[in-house]
Amino acid sequence: MGQFWPTRSDEAVDIFRRPVTLGDMPKSKLRKKVQEQHAHDQEIVDHTPHGPLESPSWLAPTMVGSFLVGLFWIVTFYVSQTQYPIPNIGAWNMLVGFAFIAFGFSLATKWR
């Protein structure tokens, strides 16, 4: 049996004694990803928003009003020693006050 490992670079052969050709090398995965990213970037089209760029005029006063009503509700609950603003629901008055404040925050996400 013959030697399978070449002694010189021009003697490279495989195990069946066929000459090994060093053809086109496969491209690296990184190069493919970069080319795909460039192709994807060229396809992206920047669209302008179709919605209004300003918020409605009622949004800011409603948002601030909701914050203030929630704050007033909670302060009244504490100052009246849990008797008001709605008697007989106890600590649920806190939930009502925080609901007003949460509504104000939900409006704040739409303010431009």
C-alpha cells in the first residue's frame, strides 16, 4: 500500500490516488450574511407616517385632569380617615384613585 500523505504540495492525492484539485473555495457564512443584509437594506423603503403628527386638543387637558382627579381622590381618602370620597367601600377608594392616574398615563402614551 502506498503513502497517502503528500511529501510535497504538488503531490496532493486522495485515498483513491486521484489528483486533488483545489477549485473554488466556498464563501464564508459571514460573507453570505453581509451580502444578504445589504440586499435586505436595499429593499427597505422608509415610509412616512400616515397618522396625525399632533395630538388632539382635548388630550392634554384630559390627561392632566385625570392625574389631578386621581390625586385628589387619594388625598381625600387619607385626610378623611378612609370615610370619603365613597363611604362603605373602604380601601377600594385607593383603587379608584389609582385607576384615574392609570388612565392619565395611558393618555400620556398617545401625547405628541
